Amino acid sequence: MSYVGLAWQQFRLERKLFWRNPSAAFFSFVLPLVLLLLVASVFADDADELDLLIPGIAGMSVMATTFNAMAFNLTFLREQGILKRVRGTPTPAVSYFAGFLGNAVANAAVQVGLVVVIGHLLYDVSWPRDWPALVAFTAVGVVTFGSLGIALSHAIPNFDSAAAYVNAVFLPAIFISGVFYSSDSLPPALAAVAEALPLKHVIDGFSGAIVTGAGVIENAGALVVVALWGAAGLALAVRGFRWE
Amino acid sequence: MGELAIEVYDLHKSYGPLEALSGVSFDVRRGEVFGLLGPNGAGKTTTVEILEGYRRRTGGEVRVLGHDPAARERALQERVGIVLQDAGSYYPRLTVREAVEHMAHAYPAPRDPAETIELVGLEGRAGARSNQLSGGQRRRLDLALALVGDPELVFLDEPTTGFDPAARRGAWEVVRSLRGLGKTVLLTTHYLDEAQALADRVAIVKDGRLVAEGPPADLAPSSAGYRVSYVSNGQRVEHQTADPTDLLHRLTGDALARGERLEGLEVMRPTLEDVYLELTAEGDREGR
């Protein structure tokens, strides 16, 4: 079977496994939507808050489906010896990882799409005003958070401790990056931290794409920050990679 | 393509200052079941993982089906099946059938997945997820995953460790059927009876070296010899000898002269266990 054919088989397998894993399906799929519905129901009459929340949840979804999922899955696959097994088969590494990463990309894309649709239908947030920006920030966000998740998995000693490592990064990140409220209201020191991290910039990009209509050009600075994190993440992901 | 499936010459492997293998040489012929036998930590798994392409050697020459396994060529991996020593269960949420079918995609001319599942005796559990299998069944799934590509050469690293006796016999039948299919098998084990029952030839590894090599029946110990025993006055008397012919002639001659029978006469050839214990005894004293 060709490289592409094997990647496709791996992708289909990962999709199947994703839906059979209740905790993965819950944290990557259900939880962002539940948070969206809960928080949005509180601010249902506050259009400004909703305009902030929808891009925020979209950004959080990208991080959850890629960063968290990669860190959890790779730690599990390594601990379980599945990566080592894959390496002992003729399946090329590039096909295996294309299928494996493709699963995370699909999750992120579906999730961003759902958030946008729910935001429009239930909460009257506009349809995205700048589609290329939405696609660009989703794509760069997926690559960046995915590779950072892979890089983090190298530091996680075992699967039991994975949740602690992942949430030690994820929870502070979503609270300071303007998912639920504007990061402008943070103390300056925390705002500076958020400014240096990628999630806030992905959310700014989504906000431009969905709410204000600011496109890739206007938000080029944000895209560059995310891409720089992506480059660092890729280097770390490849560098420290271990099959066993 | 030559007669040899595996050629190992003067293989060395060091981890920093620690020398795990210090000059291991052996050949495995095509169609042969070859056993690497030795205590834990002797270097069996290091040797096998170099042949499988997982580890790089620090010295010596290695050929597997004519390839250098360190190059990790797809053309070689398509012809090799691997059962790892200590693998956790393959994707726990996948059924046996799904796992074997998925693995089959990776190979150019796979066996029929259903037939492979039958070969390892899991046909009754084909719909079960691997996290619902018993330890022995999981190991048989490992075997099915290694065989579905219809490999010429199969590596089995301690395939029955932790099995109950019935499960071990079952696994042995599978290995025998592999030989029947003309496959070459490299097996590591620390069970003597397993090596004796399955292997055409055995190499005993100790402290990173081969200390003996040959068909299990021919591995004659240097000191321990044949054991000849019989019952005399209600007590079992045992003699050891390198050549039982002369001893037996004397014993039976004496008995006939006295007009007695030699009750419970037994002649035992040295077993692989005798050889193994003798060869690996020093290591035990060092507390390995």
C-alpha cells in the first residue's frame, strides 16, 4: 500500500479509537461545547461578551484538540509500547504520523466549525466575516499547539502524570488568554505573560475573523507570534522524539 | 539469496562504559527455529533488538535476510515479523479482528486476517477488544500481528513468559506450525524446556557472550555426564559417567553373576538443563 494509502488507514483507525475513548471524546469534544453553552447562557443578552466568548472558545478548542490530545496520546502510545510496535512494521513513520496528526486536525476543524455554527444560530454572533483568516489561524494554531503537545509529551514521565502536566499548562493558559473574559482586564504582569504565549494571539485572530472582520494582514503580528511558537514547538517535537 | 537467514559476526554493543554484548557470533539457517537461551540480563534482548533494527550495534557485522537491519529498510521490514518482549496491549480499544486487519494493510502480500487469527487460536475472541483478553490471549494477538504480514522470519522475544502451562503448550504448537510453514524463527527464552522442545539449535548467552551453541541434544556438558541409576536394597544408587557403555556392562554383568535383577535401571542423557546450569552457574554466584 502507498504512503498515502497507509496514512489514510491510520487516520481511519485514529478516528475510530477517538470515539471509543470516552475521556478523549469528552475533553476534546464535549467539554468546550459545554463551557460554551454554560458561559453563553449567563451572558445571553450581552452581545459584547458573546463576541468575546465565541472566538475564545474556538481558540480553546484548537488547543484542547491538539496540544492536550497530542501530549496525552503520545505519552500513552509510548508507555503502552505501541509506538515501538509501529516502528517494527513496514508502515513508514511519515504515513503513521500523517494519520495520527490528521485525526487531531480533523478534531480541531470540526470543533471550530461547531463553535462558529452554535455561536451564530443560538447567540446571534455573525457568520465569520473573513474566512481566509479563520482558516489561517486554525491551521497555524493546529500546527503550533500540536507540536508543542508532542514536545511536552517528551517531558511527561508516565501516563498517570500526564493529566497534571497537561493541565498545569492548559488551565492557566485558558484563564489568562481571554477565553472567558477580555485579557485587557488582567493585571499587567499576567497580561504580559498572555501576550508572550500563543493562545491569546490565536484568539485575537479568530476574533478578527469572526467578529470584527480583521483579516490576516491586519492580524499579521498575531500570526507571526503563533508561527514562531510553532517553529520552536516543531524543533522540540522532532528533537526529543523517542519511540520507546 | 543465501542459505542463512541471519548472520551475526563479532557483535558488540556498549551503553556508555557498560558492555552489553562483547563479541557474539552465530548464524541462523533458513527454515530453522533457533533459540537464544540465557538468564535475564545476559544480552538476549539486546541481540534481538539489534537484529530487529531497534538498536544500533557498536561493533561487528549483522545481516538479516541479506540486509543490514540498522538501515531500517521497508523492503526488509516487510519480510520480518516481530513479537516484542514486554509489549503492552496493542490499541486496547480495538478488537482482535480490527487490529489484525489494520496491521495487514502495512504488508505487500498479507495472510488472510481471519485465517491468521485462527492460526493463533483466537477465532473465538475475534470480536473482543484487546483490553478484554487474558494475558495469554493478548500474547497470541501479538503473535497474530507479527504473522499477518506472512513474514519469512519471525522474532519471538520471550513469547511465553508469564503463561500458565496450558497456554505455553498452545504457544509451542503455534511455533511448531511456523516451522511447518517453512518460516525461520529466532526465539529467546529463559525456559530450558521451551528451548529444548522448540529449537533446532540453541545458543546459550551469558554476560554478553555465547558460551555454547548447537542442537539441544548435542550440547554435551564437559563435566556432568550420563546418569545411570538403579535400586539396590530399597535405595536408589546413582553413577555419573561420560560413557555409559562400560559402566552398564559391568553393572549388568555383576548382577547376572549374582543372579539378581537390577531394579529400576535408568540411563539418562545429560539434559540441556545440566548444560545450562553448569554454564551459567558462575553468574549466579555473582548474584545476577
